[in-house]
Amino acid sequence: MSQTFRRPEGGRIKRNKPVAFRFDGRALTGYEGDTLASALLANGVHLVGRSFKYHRPRGILTAGAEEPNALVTVSRDAARSTPNLRATQVEIYEGMTAESQNRWPSLAFDASAVNDLLSPIFVSGFYYKTFMWPAKFWTSVYEPRIRAAAGLGKAPELPDPDRYQSRFAHCDVLVIGAGPAGLAAALAAMESGARVILCDEQAEMGGSLLSDPDVTIEGQSGRQWSTDVIMALALSDRVTCLTRTTAFGYFADNFVALAERITDHMATPPASSPRERLWQVRAKQVVIATGALERPLVFPENDRPGILFADAARTYLNRYGVMAGRKTVVATACDSAYLAALDLHRAGVEVPAILDIRREGGALTAAARAAGIRVETGATVTGTRGRLRVASVEFGHVQADGSVRHDAVLPCDSLLMSGGWTPTLHMFSQSRGKLRYEEVTGRYLPGRSAEHERSAGACNGTMALGAVLDEGYAAGENAARAAGLATRGTKTFAVAGATTPDGQVLGALPHDRNPGRVKAFVDFQHDVTAKDIKLAVREGFRSIEHVKRYTTTGMATDQGKTSNMNALAIAAGALDKPIPAVGLTTFRMPYTPTTFGIFANTSRGDLFDPVRRTSTHDWAAAAGAEFENVGMWKRAWYFPRQGESMHAAVDRECRTVRAAVGIFDASTLGKIEVVGPDAAEFMHRIYVNPFLKLEVGRCRYGIMCRDDGFVYDDGVVGRIAADRFHVTTTTGGAPRVLSHMEDYLQTEWTDLKVWLTSTTEQWAVIAVQGPKAREAIAPLIEGIDLSKAAMPHMSVRMGTILGVPCRLFRMSFTGELGFEINVPAAYGKAIWEAVHARVVALGGCPYGTEAMHVLRAEKGYIIVGQDTDGTVTPDEAGVGWAVGKSKPDFVGKRGLARADLLKPGRTQLVGLATVDPKVVLEEGAQITPDADPAPRTHAIGHVTSAYHSAVLGRSIALAMVERGRSRLGETLHVPMPGGAIAVTVVDPVFYDKEGGRLDP
Amino acid sequence: MLLITCPICGPRPEIEFRNMGEAHIARPTPEGTSDDDMAAFLYLRSNPKGLIAERWRHVHGCARFFNAVRHTVTDKFVTVYEVGAPKPDLAALAADLAADLAAREAGR
């Protein structure tokens, strides 16, 4: 018979909608509205997992986000499998498949449970003490085996097929948590007309009111009051209500990240829906109403299945109609556990005893006795029995000297415990608010704020329901007012039937057992016991941050939600210091584990990183080009013909350019239009070159330095008009060059009237290079005299090409006669195809970036960023001639004059010719005077560029070498793993030294 | 993510901006500047714990440079002002902040 622990009535589940699901292969049923935990408990299943280190049987401990034990893997298919989910938060759906974790071969019989018997050796720091040597065993033997033995669930190996979305949102008031305080806050904010976002991690709003059958608010039952408020909020067009939405991160200036789970609870998610949505909320004001979490009692063997938090059991009973057992002992230090005992008693569950550690009992002790429940005050649990589920509880009374006298054994099938409540400070602490310790109640509470937020309700230490509602409403009112809205003032709620959960205990409880042998768990998920923490202190750890890392307490996926305060109290006790003197560990995002999918969001596959393509990209791809990535650009690398290797293709492309003509897409070069009455003065100051006297229609190769005098960028600049320059930059340098120019224009030379515009993507640039370049383009160009006399080297003309307006540059990056045709990018492909046809008719071909690199290196033309590295002056790069010596100032002038830059011995650009012409050097390789340098010998330079030159029939290289220009003819060495390579220092211009080919 | 107030566009998220280093470091003229002064201009920055005047650029917005005073511990922006405006009195601003903090402490 199924669901034998389900009460015949009660709870908020939909009893007319049964749901079939599987847990570890076993077919079970629950109801719509159940969590996996409540449905398992309804079927009498407590054993749901094995512990992390000792593989001890573990059961469901809580009813919420803090669950440390009941971690499960939920799978829809091989790719949709999510490990380490808290069964207390997973909503069941028809056909759900859930599996327990960290057990082999089965949950009931786990072979690794032998670890529990070996536990005397698994003490704090066991791994650090044991797996010391041999060191190489750590990665190959120890770590893989430890990871296999102590594990969580398995991540799926297939790519995630689901979609995730992101949304930015702004509001006046964000309310985190929709329990009584959050609902009252949202109500107040709504009544002021504020734009409100209210989020709650659960499927249903209402928080603690959902599990409390007794309270009335404003004359209505608590549940009815919350239903009405939620309805009013949902109907307001200024309020966004988000359920199943966890506020997991609180960042600077009220930027809060929410994870909304949209489809995980659905049996058949609609294909149109994303699985999760990331909300990036910027709130003017925030109300934190995150409630409080119950703590366990730290007594021996407090971890058996069937032992759970008292308030969790009350939630299972009142919200899900589920009994945690039929014979339930209650151990407590707090009044709230009495409520659970009384509700269970009323529901017909046998309650053999309430064991209250407090000598005088609490506010409800008399009521419990009046109801016929045995209450033992000053009593504590000293041990439990039962292999896969608790079967009996041993208890004793605490004596005046602090010792415990054993009293009796109580048979049972479940044990509830409550050590009191810990305010949920995660959001406040993440916002950098400062915590304060309240001595009287032994709690950390929100102190000084760092952001525009306020806490209300249990997370602020306020536990009485009436006060919680009043404080929540006041917080919402205060937040709306701070956001600039007119409000109606505060409000007082009439509340009846509420019990304030007073009383708590921190740290380990006394017992009569051998303290060296019993396990009283503090951190259930990481299997940390009270004696582990004491051992860490004995071994010399003083800071709670060190104790935490040594024992791993609080470092599991639950981040110590249920354990941190007990661990702190035990450490403080062992150190004999007050709790605030030991300190609290840092709260970090995310509040609960969050999927990678929601972070990656749409940035996957093609959308991972933007790709920039030129207008000829598709043409080049169709022509069989291989591409290389240059920044975000895809550039045609080379154009192999059928069966041609890269080497052969590049050789052919280089030979063709030198012998006939080649066509090359140079569109990726950065382009900046510099315009204005002071444009020439600006260029004169920002470049090292003189620009004032550059004639309209002429070009200049410009070198740009920073103020430190080091080469920053280079490119050809054409003067289009007296007040207009067409500037080109390196492909990768375009954004930073524009920023550099804007910086000087906006902050240094505010007197100059100049306007800068990036035109990189507006122009397509087609380079035509080679002895037949003029012949290739001439029939297509109109309005420009291309003759040598009319259009000399380094000139620019405006005209049209096939009717399309163009800026035609005569320039060369190959050492051959060359033109660069700039046309509006939309015409790039059409013009390219027309020019390409001409080039091919003349025996030419397209060439890619690799051939471009070889051709320029043959001429000794540098590439900034490859041959220079941010520590090279123009002179050292071989372009010192560009520096305008007579200019009074330019960016870099004073920097270049620094004594250290004028010292002899700095590196200079040279060519290197390998003695063996077939050997191509490796770029970046070091250069030494000796073939076999002694260890720690100082390298005198490095190779910056190296290629095979087809036209020269040998390898060539450029290098930066100390005093390089004084070493021409010297033999140096490039030490490599296979032996040193001998090289001769030569002039960096390898081909056509006289430059005759440039201007035939 | 910080919310930064551009003097021209108003409050905008941090990702629209770029930090451009410490402000009010005057660029020396080529003549009459010693190597040490040049090195200080190029490389030496104050790196305080507390308030610092910085250059920022609203690069993905109006693209304008502006100056701001930011607290290096809390990351809070205290004030923003346009290029060319005089450097605020950081000591006075720090005193204001301390007084504000003391008032809030007393108020709770």
C-alpha cells in the first residue's frame, strides 16, 4: 500500500492529482504539490543518501533550501540530468526519475560504509596528514580514488540541450522572500504606488504561514490572509511576483541576481519555454525578508534517517499532510518544537516524550503536559540506535555539575530536534553589510548597512508573528519612501494564536558517552563532528576561517546553513573565547547551488563570442580559403587549390604577387576619420611624424607612440582635404587607438576643434599589389588619372570604381606597385569580384594573410605587436626616420628623451639569415652569442618574425637584438631543444633593397 | 555591478564604463622636465586606501571622459565632475563620509 504516512486529509497538495515517480528505480506515487522529500516521507522513505566521508545512512533532515543530506540526481534523459538537487526543493512531476547519490552498490548496502568503522583514522586533516608522499602519487593515485569514494552526483557528459534566458529589470523596491514579513513589505510598497519585484524560492508564496494552522491575522486564518495579499499583489500592474525564484547574489549598488526556475517542475516542458531565467535586477531599495533556518542539536548519533528538524516535520504535516513517523520523540531547546509535537499529537501520532534541554522548559511546556504529552526538562539525547532508520532514543538528565545521568531508552521511529533558529543573513552579508552579535540571544543580526536595504522579520531577529508583520510593513513603507514615493505610514496587524519560538542552544550537548568514540554531527553534508572541530583547535588552528578549511565544516554545497553557528560555538568553547572574538566565516554567492546554464545563458556556440566578417567572407569561403582569427575578425589566411598544402599555397601566392598581381582583403584594418579645422594640428601632435605640411592628396606612414615613447600603433594616413584625414590603424589596435586619440582630444588638448569617427566597418578595402596592379584596376576606375606622374607612390585620390565612389590609395605593404581601393562596405563584394576577375585575367590570384606576412617581412616592414612589444622605440624598430625632430611636442617626445632609452645596448630590429637556408626559425626563440650557452646566460634578443621566402628560396627572419645594427655580419645562435641554429645578422630588408619595384 | 553616474548621461551600469587611471596627473611639457619627474608622470600613482580621484570614460555611452571620486575600500562613488574642473578636497569629502557614518551608527 502506498503513501501509508499520508494523513487522510489536510495539507495543500492536490489529492485529486496523483503523480507517479521513481526513486532509485522504485515506483512510488505522491500528489501534485509534493516535493520529492514530502512524497518520499509519505511513502515511509527516510533513507535517501549516504554521507560524504563515512557513507553513513542519511535521511531527510529539513523541508527547505538548507537540506544537507537529501541530495538527489533528477534525470529526464542522458543530457538532462541534474545532480545534487535538494529533495526538499524538487517538485515531483508525472514520470520523474530521481536517484540517490554516493552509494555503491545500493543505498541500503553501501560497500564504502566500511569507512565509518575506520573513522578513528579519518580525522580532521586526514588527507593532509596521510597522502603526503610520494608527491607524484597525489594526482595519479590518491586524488582520483578519494574523489571516487567521496563524491556527489555525476554531471551529464552530453551538452545541455535546454535554453536559458536573461532579463534586466529595474524597480523601486525589491522584496526578497514572500513569507509574512516579505508579503507585508510588498503590500506596503504596492500601496505607495512603487514598482515592486517580489521573489520567493518556493513554488508557493506564504513562507511559514503555509505550515501554520493556528494563527489568525486581521481576523482571518494566516493562510487566507496570505492568499488574499498574494492575490492583491498579483493583480497589481506595478508588482512582479516571481515564484521558484532564488535571489542568489547581492552585488554592489543594489544589483541583485535572481534565478527563476521555469520548467523543472513540469512533466512535459513546452518547447517554447526556457528552462531558467536569470533576472539581473537593479533596485532603488531592497527589503530582505529571508526568514530564519532551524538548527540541529549536536548530540551523539544525531544523523540517523528518521531524525529531522522539528519545524520541518511540522511543515510536512501541515503543508503536505505527511507524518514523519508514527512514534515520534521530540528533543528541543526551543519552543517551536512544542508546536510540532502538539500538531503531531493532535494528528494521532504517538509522542513518547518531549526532551527539553532547558531546565525550566518553555512557554508551551504546560500546554504539552496538559495535552497529555510527557515532557522531560533538563533532558538531552545521549545516543540513538537503528541501522537504516532510528529505532530508539537514549536520554538522560543534565546534572548540576554539567554531567549527564543516563535515564531511559525510548523506542521510536522518528526523532525531531530543534536547537533554535539562525537568522538567514546571506543576502545582507553579501551586500557587504556588517553583522553584529547580540549577546543576550546569542545570534548574529544585521548591523550597519552598506547598501540601500533593510532586513525585516526573522532574518532581522524578529520572531513574533505580529512584530514580523508590523516590521515587514514598516520596511516596505520605508523602502518606498526612500525610493521617492509618498506612503501611507506604518500599520499594525492584529494577530492571534501565534507562538514566539524562544529558546536555543549553541554547540555540542553534554552526554555520558566516551567522547573519543561517539559521533555528534555538526556539518551533516561534509561529515564534520564536534570532536573534529575540537581536534582542529587542539592542533593549533585559531581563526574560524582556518578551522573551517581544515575540518571542511561549512564548505559543502549547503555552505553550512545548518552548521556554521554550532561549529563556531564549539570552536569558541574550545578556544575559551566569546563567539564574536572567533568571528564568522564569509557568506558567498550563490545562496543555493545555481546551474552553469543560467550563467552561460545565451553565450553558447555561435553566440559565445561575436565574430566579425568582412564583406568578401562568403566569397573567400566559397573559393576554398582557410581562415585565421585576428581579434574577433575572421581573415582569409590562404587560398589552397585542389590538393595544395599550406606551404605550397603561400609560396604560390607570394610568387604570383611578385611576378604579376595579387588581390587581398585589407578591410579589417582600423579606420578613423579625423575631421575639423584643427585636424592637421591634432595629427601633428598625436603622431611622431610631422603632419602640418602633408599636402592634400598625399599619404604618410604614421607611427604613434604613448607618452613613454614606445611604439603604440602604425598605419598609413591620407589627407583627404585640408580639414580631413583618413587614418588607418592595425587590425587589433583600432579601438585602443581611437580611445588614445579621444583621451588627448578630450582631456589634454581641449582647445582643438576636431571630431573623430570610427569608420572601420564602413569601408571595404581591396588591396591590389604587384607589377600589374595598375593594369588590373585601370579599366574599372573613373575620374582618377592613375599614371605614375599624376598619382605617385603614397598618394590618395577620390573617384569611382564601376560607378561606386571610392578612395583610392597608392601604397604598398608588399614592396610592389600597389593600390588600396576603399569602397562603402555594402559594395565590397561586388567590387572585389570585378577586380578579382581582372587580376585573374592578368595571371594573378587572391592571397591571404600568411602571404601578406611573408611579403612584408621580405621588405623588413614591421607589424606592431609582433615585431614590437610595448618596449620598443621608433628608432629601435627601424622607423626612426618618421620622428619629426623639429616638432616642439608630440605624444612620446619627452619619453623618448629619457636617459635610459638613449643608453647603448638596447635592442634594435635586424634581419637574421640562417646559415642553413632551409631552416625556418621559431618566432619567440631566444638569441645568444654562443652556440652552447652556459646556464643562466643572458639572451641578447629574440626572433620576432620568421618565414620561408619562396622568391628568395630561403628562410628569413626579423629579430630584436641588442646593438643589432652594429652586428651586421656577425654569427649568432638560436638555442633550441634539438641544438643551436647558427644565424647571420643581416639588414632587415631582404628583397629589392633599392625599392625600385615600389615605383616602376 | 556598480552604478556609475556619468555627468552627461546619468546613472548607468559599470559595464558601460572604462576606468582610465588616476586623475589630475598633469602631462609635463617636453622642455624643463627632469627624468625623475617624467618617470613619476608615467609610472607613479598614489594607490590610497580611501578616496581617490580617477578618470573614467563612458565608452559604451556618450564616449566622454570625466572624473570621479571613489572610495577604494567600499567602491562607492562620492562625486563625479567634468574634465577640467578642479580636484575636489578629498580630505573634506572623507570627513563628510566619516561624519555621515557616525550619524548612522548613532541613529541605530
